[in-house]
Amino acid sequence: MSRRKSQDEGFLWLDVGSPPHLLGGDTYAQITRTRLALAALVGLGGVALFGLLAAVWLAIGVAAAVAAEWGYVRLTGGRITPTYTHAALMGMLVGLALPVGRFDSAGFHLLAWIVPLIAGIVAIVVGKGLMGGMGNYMWHPALVGRAAVELLYQEDMHPKQWVVLARDHLFATVPKPVDPAEYAGWHATTLPAEFNAWAMRRPVEQLRDLADGLPTGRENPLTVLMRDHLPPWEDTLLGGIGGGIGETCAILVIIAGLYLIYRGYVRWFQPLSVLLAAALAAAILPIRIAPDAGFDWMPGFHTDCGLHVGMIYVLYHLSSGELLLGAFFFATDMVASPRTARGQIIFGIGIGALTVALRLYGPVPGSCYWAILIMNTFIGEIDRRTKRRVMGT
């Protein structure tokens, strides 16, 4: 802004530049579109790992959420401004948290199409609309939708064995899984000719077995778990394990999350506080040496013949479940998270610690999602406790 004075009339004029809000960075709509594009990228990785039908479940979730947004705006008489991009993002996130199907003694069963449909609708109507609309909801809408279908379709949401396509059959139309008698890893195991996918348990479920007391004889239970039960750790990075559509490819989720941080849409300490708290909780929370034995504290610091099995155990906690997806995409929602930096750190610490605690001792899977919903409940109190004090008040 500069001053100039008219010589004829003696008035003082002010030359004002562009309004500050036009120069203040990306708009909320731009941020939402970027998050949607990155979530779709993670979803593309899920389509490669779980088959082309995974794209159908993602599309149903997005379409249901957008249609629910349109319908809710009409039912409220237009008093609520439609935010279709945000609705599409919620639908995409719902889809990323869903499995593509399940495998049991009767064979492979695809996820029912009604599951992403209901999840997308509940996310917008209940999680967003009935909670006050855009900018006012307490719980993350996508997780509200997922919680609803988890309660309604427990068998579909909690498979006994999960499915992942073999490395030579990415983007297959429909998985045809086999339960391997011996499994040496996604890259090292040869698949029978008539199949295109593996059926296996999730590593996080096997970590729960360890907490409950995995029978190991006299050997270190962590060593037995790594050697005889879990897939190679690199499989958790590449996505060669079972899980939700967007949960398993850790590298892709990390790349998307780092881009959000680079653009300034996510503060770096938000996901970092989640991951550090989860790593610390995994390192210190006790597991059982045997079913009838007491608890063994500090498993993350164990070594066996010079091998840091405790450190590997912690790494599996970080990369083999829904923690990374939750840390980068769900815990960083601009509405369902605290406003202050200190509050966001406390929020992240609570999510990370609760995730591991629920994973080891909780009653239901999807521990990170439930941890986020629990911490969402305390956002108002966290904001009040961490707000800045104005000098003189």
C-alpha cells in the first residue's frame, strides 16, 4: 500500500493492492482436490494389489457420498452449501478402509456391493450432515461410515483370511486365491498355475496372537513370530499382504503423505506424533511369553543372538496395518483435528498410543480407526486446554 496526494484537491489517496486473502495460499477447495487426487493414487495401488473390482468398490463409495450430499442439500431446502469435492473425498477414504473380499473354508467371497454404498451414505448424512455440516462435524465422517458397516457386516469386514494378488497377476479382474502350505514371501513363493492370489492372515492379527501368548517353547516369542509366522517385512512396504484397499502399500501412502506435507496441507508433526507414539507404545507395552505365563515388558528392546527382533517387531506395527493411512489421511483432517499445534501433537500421541493398545488388547480390529474416533471426541477439550493466552487477560 502506498500514499499519494492530489495537488489540485489536497486529498490523500491510498493505493491498495490485491486483498490479502487472495495472496494467502491455496483455498480449501484446492486442498480438498489435492487430497482427493492423492487418495485416488493410493486407491490405484489397491486396485493393482487386490484386483479391478477394488476400483468398483471405490467408485461406489464416492458415488454414494456425492449422491448423499446432493440429497441432503435438497432435503434441507438448500440451507447447506453442497461440498461435492469433500463428499467425494469422504467416499474415497471410506473405500480405502474396506477389504475387497474374504477367504474362508468355503472359498473366496467378494465384498457385498451394498457395503461401500451404505458406508458412503452414512459418512455424509450422519457423520457430516447431522453433525452440523461442513466445518462443524466432530468425528471423521469417513470413519463414521466405516464404523457403521463394521457393525452391520462384521463377517465381511473381519475376514479370517485376507486376499492379495500375486506379483505376476497385478490388476487381475477377480482374485482366485489359494491358502499356501508354505509361504516365504510375496516375491519368493511360487503360485500354483490355476490361482492368481494368496490368502493369508494379516500381520497385525499375528501381532495380536503374540500379545495373547504365542506358544513358542523355550525360544524367544519374537523370533518365532518373525521366522515362522510373519511375511518378510519388505512385503509390508510393497503391499504384498492382506488388508483394506488403501492400507497395505506403505510406500505409496508415505509418498502421498509427504507430498501433503510438502504442499503445506499437513503439518509435519501431525503424522510424526502418531507414528512416534505408536512406535514407543509398541516398544514398551507387554506381551505374553506363553499362554499361561505373565507379561513380558519392553518387547521392542529385545535381541536374540545379536538380532534386534524387538526393533523389527516395532516396524511391523508401523507398516503392516492401517496406521500409516490413518496417520496421513484421517488424523490430519482439517475439521476433525485440533486447531493448535500443541493440540495436534497431543491428538497424534493419543492416536498412536491407543492404536497399539487396542491392537494388542482391544476387542475389535481396525484399531487406528477407532483410536481416531475416540480422540475426535476430545478435540474441543484439547483446543480449550492448548489455546494461546493473550497477554493481559
